[in-house]
Amino acid sequence: MDQQDVVSLASDLISIPSVNPPGDLEKITTYVINYLKDHGLSAETYEAESGWPNIVAKLGDPSGGPTLILNGHTDVVPANAEQWEWDPFAGTVEDGMIQGRGASDMKGGLAGIIYAMGKLAEADVELSGAVVLAIVPDEESGGKYGTEWLVESGHLPDADAALVAEPSSADTITTGQKGSLWLTVESQGSPTHGSLAPFHGESAILPLTQLAQELQSLSGEPVDQSDLIADSVRAHSKDGIVDAFGVKEATQALDHTTINVGTIEGGSKVNVVPETASMSIDIRIPIGRTVDETLAAVEDAIDTVDGGLTYEIQKASEPNFTAHDDELVQTLQASAGEVFDKQPDPRLMWASSDARYFRNQGIPTVQYGPAETEGIHSIDEQVSVQELTGMAAVYLEFIQRFMGE
């Protein structure tokens, strides 16, 4: 493989701002389509809504063997250039690192899978099956117009496996993730002059603060995952959290429900008892517990609070995972071992990614992409040239192994 081609591709992708919001993706979409065309691949675009293009390119024949999806997203989170040491959208290469917004999340991984597809097409490699490149627009805002829609729309063929090139690092394959339940809780009070509280009037804010305290009990007990997740996977996953955050207590996020009260809004001014208030809550659900079980616990907590609280679900997804001994995982481990002389460990995520949309359809899915964790969604994001080019080589090896070549 040509390492410089991969580096140039990643640098070019980073240099095209594709910030979401607002989601101006026309230029990067055109670039990707032209790159694929130059390497012998035609691509189709599909939009759930105007301005949110999904790119699909296919190689091989699904009737001849398994179908593998390679998935990545073009959008990145915003970057405040004043805080950065370098231009967030320069895509510069310095001291063995490619610098810029999206370098790790996830234009590095995106470059790797695009390069691999182009290389296989250019070499006219005969595959016993089909590889489908699915490049989506809005992972950073939840996937409503991207992977979620694309998987459900019928624009992708039935697949036997999927690889999402989201950041994981070369020594880690992400095989599962927590579920989520995002809620908005609203409260109605009775306004009066603030000087009379708490003897007259009813504050809409106080019941929400009481609920916030009640909800902390959801994180009290760990979920027994012993029948679902191998001990080795759980151990490696906890090691990964310590490596990322340096806080041993944070390892509990893997098998405990986590609750974050993100916002509380209400009231009109300091000397008026608040008439209305709302609270947004981010609950992450460990493997071994369901959305319905979690929602029932939330409702029980609401019932303990006086104040006539109501709630609305903003989004919900079940915990999901692919077994560590699945053929997909083992094939990727063997492929990475050929390139890096060490097989990566399967681990679980404490957050979520587009992998859940494939797993929800019963498609075994792994997440594997180059990463420098410190800069993801932060300042001075970058990715290692060595890891990027190595993982691009892994993608080439993996595709051919999975297709039985």
C-alpha cells in the first residue's frame, strides 16, 4: 500500500470544513465521490432530507458470499480556532501527526476505509462477496439523517457484518456499547411574590431538584453481566477507561446506570416563585438492562415527588454488543495482528456510536479506527500517521480475509 496516499487523503478530508452544526457537507461529499470515481468506483447519494447526503459505493457481488459494510461519517464538531495551537482545518502533518478537527473523530478512519475501497477497486481484486461503503452525514447530531435512516431506508443491501471506522486505537476493537435514554421533565408551579416563599406559592423548580436527587439511586447497583460479556472483555474495558481518564472510579460506568442532569431551566426573575421549569436528563444504560426497565425506574422516582411532573422521551436506544468470539471480531483481530504484530483486545464503550443502528438490525458490528483520545471533541485534535497507515493496511487485509480470499 502507498502510505503517503492515505496521509494525503486524510489531510485533504480534514482541510474541508464539514462542521455540524450547521452541516455544510456539499464540498466534502463532492470530494469523496470524485476520489472514488478516480479509483474506479461509482457512488450513489441518498438524502433523508435535503443537505444531508449519504454516500454509498459497492464492490463485488453479494450473491458470491458475505456482504460487509464499511461505515464512517463526514461531519465533525465545531472548533474554536482561537483556542488551537494550529489551524483546525489545515490538515497539516508535523512530527508524525496529522493535525486538525476530525483527525481522530473520524476523518482518519474515514480516509482508511475510503482508501481501502479505492485500492481494491483499482487492483480489480475479485472478492467472494460484496463490500459496501456507507459514508453518512450527521453522526455528531445523532444519526437521524445518516446511519439510522440509511439502515432503515432500504438503500443498503442485507449485510452479514459491519465495521465502523470510529476512533478506537490500534490495540482496541470496540464490540459493544451502553444504551441511552434522554428525557425532558417538565414541572408546573404556582407563581407569587418571591418574598412569600415557601409559605405561599409553589416553585416549579424544587420538584425537579428533588427528582434529580431521587434519580441518583439508579446508579446504585451494578448490573450482572457475567452471562453476557466475557470477564476478559470487561477487564480490558475497565483498563481502557482508566487509561483514558485516569480515574479508577469511572470504571463503574460500564456496569452501572449513569445519570447526568444536563440542564435545568425555569423561572422568570429572582423575586418571583417559578411557574414553569424543565430539566434534561441523559441516562446511559449498561448491557444487561433495558430501556423499559430504566424508564420504569424513572417513573417510580417521579411518583415519589410531589409536583405533577410530566416527561417526554427525546431519544432512546438499547445497549448492544457483538460477542468477542464472533467470526467478525476474530477475523479483524487476526488481520490487525498481521500488521501490528499484536492482536487488539475487544472492549466495550461507555458511550455510543452509529454501530448501534447496525446491531439493532441483527448485524454483527465492530468499531475500529485510529485515535488520539485526548483531542476528540476538544482542542488540538490530531492522529498518528503510523497508526492511520497501519490501520488502513488492516482494513485491506481484513476485507480480503472476511471475504475468504
